Amino acid sequence: MNTHRARKDLLAGAIFVGFGLAFALTSSTYEIGSALDMGPGYFPLVLGGVLVLLGIVIAVKGAAGESEDLGPVPWKAVALLVGGLLFFGFTVRGLGLVPTLLVTVFLSAMAGRRARVIPALVIAASLTALSVLIFVVALQLRLPYFGPWLQG
């Protein structure tokens, strides 16, 4: 049994369990409701439970020695995905839905190993148009196309 891999799986399982317990404990401060009448704490509680279960499964597999070598970490993909999420979170109110989604989806599409610029642009434009159609047109959510940073 490779003790290094087992240790990594045990640590990963512990992290999942920790996050799951944090979600579950935080959800107790909200009304939970039931499956048919969900309150604001229902989803975090279910998510926390799923994370705890996944963490236990990962830790048990690591302890049993069934882990596989995952290979090197794709740092470029990690950086682009995290950067895209952070960009969306920090700029959606200021830039608006359209430019923020375009940049976020483009960065996410470029995270692939064989990503190319033109297909990533097509994906970004298509998903942005689809998101506008679904959320603004069909569901009638009040999301500005362009935010105050671009209107002044």
C-alpha cells in the first residue's frame, strides 16, 4: 500500500467531511422545511450530508489502499476556473450579466488541455446568449445586461 496516496485520500476525505459538517451546521441557523416545502436551510443541509458521505467514502478507500495515482495537478486549468469564478463574483453587479458571463465562460472554456481561442469564443457567446434567453427573457429575472461600470 502506498502510504503517501493513502494519506492524501485520508486528508481529502477529512476536508470533505469538514466542509460538509460546516454546511450542515450552518444550515441549522435557517428554517429547514421538508422535501415538499423546502426552507432556505434545506439545500445546505443536503449538500453538507452529501459532502460528509463523499468524504467518508474517499477516506475509507484511502485507508483500504484502493487509491489511484491522479497525476500532476493541471495548474493552468485550476487558475482559469478559479479566476473565472472570482471574476464573476466580483464584477457581475458592476459590469452586468452579458460581459461578465462572456469573460467567465471564455476563461472556463480555455481551461481545457486542447482549448483554442475561436471555439472558446463561440462557446462563450452561445452560453451567454442562452443564459440571457433563459434567465432574463423566459424567467423574467431582473438582471441588467450591462452594469453601471459600463454606462457611465
